[in-house]
Amino acid sequence: MLSVIICTYNRDKYIYNVLKSIAENTLSPEKYEIVLVDNNCNVPFKF
């Protein structure tokens, strides 16, 4: 299992593209997990 850990602070406009890029890779989704760490952002994420 591969863990992709993304720590972010007020980068909400980039998160969608980061997650999309990871999802489009050739590794099967069952073989990785994504951990998104919100470092106390003052802007809520909107997916």
C-alpha cells in the first residue's frame, strides 16, 4: 500500500488538480490511499 500524504495550508484552488492528477495515474486505486491534511486553513475546501 502506498500512502500519498498532502499537507496544505490555504491552497484550496490547487487541491482539485492535485487529486485529479493522482487519480489519473496508472496504479490501481486499491493499492494507494490519499491523506489530505488541512493545516488549519482559514479557507474551507470546496470539492
